[in-house]
Amino acid sequence: MRYWQALHWRKTFVGAHILLAAIIVLMFNYGNQWLNQMNSVLYLDKVVHSQKTRYQQLTFTERNMGGLILPIRNLAKHRKALLTFILMVVCSFHLLMSIYITTI
């Protein structure tokens, strides 16, 4: 308070500090969302999930290549169908190999 009388722009000084405090509060509340949005701009594909840890930053994107291929985010929903398909492929391969071995 010793220098308060020496300040010529007291209201500007207090107003600037209040504005600075408001900016700090906004950055504290919305800063992480702003960083995620700025990070999403870096990718051409749609960002499905983004996670930051102390040592790395994980970002999963989605790209639809056609009507037959499931997007990344839908693989969890169709896990049973995907596992059934894989099981059918493995069984078919096993059956074909057993037929091939018996014909030799």
C-alpha cells in the first residue's frame, strides 16, 4: 500500500488484474477441453478417443473405408460377430489343412 498513492492509473491497474484473474479461471476450467480440440485439428480423420498420460498421449481416430468394413468404434459392439467370423476362418483353415494332409 506504500505505492498506491504513486500510481496514476489505479482503476486500470485493478481492472487489468481482475481481467487477468478471470482469464486464469477460464483457462483452469476449460483449458483441457481447448487442448483436446486443438489436438483433434491435427488429424484428418475423426478423433474417437483421446487420452493423455504422464508419459504418452493416445489418440484413436476413425476412418470409414467402405460399407463392408466396420469403423473402429463399432468393433466393440460387434465383438461377438467378429469372434464368430474369426472362429469360422480358423476352423475352415484347419479343415482344409486336414483334408490336404490326408490326400498326400
